Amino acid sequence: MDTLKEVDSSTILQKVMSVVASAKQEILATMDITEEIENPLPLEYFFLLKKKIKSGVKVTRLAFGTIAEFKIFNERYETKDKYYKCILAATKNYKRMLLVDGKHLFFAADVKDRRKFFYTTNSRYIKKFSRYFYRELKLAE
């Protein structure tokens, strides 16, 4: 059985980028737009996403925030491609997650007032987060 591994916050971006770089089919990700505007991910991450999109990897980002924030984000990181979509969530039920090729899951959880990051290839966790993502996506579309 695949284990759940905690990932140190100092190395999470490096590990995520490594897994994203290996993507062959699909990347599903949620984001808190307020956090993304105030503390944006490095440009290298967005360059990597664009590279994956250009190679045919489907990227779907589900954004949680306000319409105004969503407009700001889209102006800042506009990507027009048939393999990319960024959709504003219809609920406030935000859970930080990234799922690559339905096999590699990163997610965050608040534990004792501290955000912790986790990585797993465990199918039980993947099914749970995949259902969450598609349920939220369906409500947003």
C-alpha cells in the first residue's frame, strides 16, 4: 500500500515541479486566488505549466476567490490554449491540492494551526480528492 508522506514546506515547490515536469496527460489543481495574488508562485512554475500545455498535457485549475480577484489573476497569467482552463469555483469549499496523471497527489491540511503538505500515490486519497475536484468543477461550470 502506498504511504502518505509529509513534505517539508521548504521543499514542496521543488517536489511539485518535479512531478509536474513528469506529467503526460493531465494536471488538476486548486488555488486560493487571494494567496496567489499576494504570494505568487515563481514564474518558473508557470513556465513549466505552459511547457506541459504546449506538449498536450491538459491543465485544469479551479480557483477559489472573488470575481474581481479572478480577473486580476487571469490578466496576470493569461493562457489561451485548448489544453488549459481556469475556472472560478462556485463555492468556498477550498482544499489545496494538485493531482498529476491521476497517480500523484499533493495536498495541504491545517494541523494544529499549522499548514502541512503531503504527497501520496495511494488510490484511496486520490479517489477522495479527485471526487472533490470534479464535484467542485461541475458546480462551477
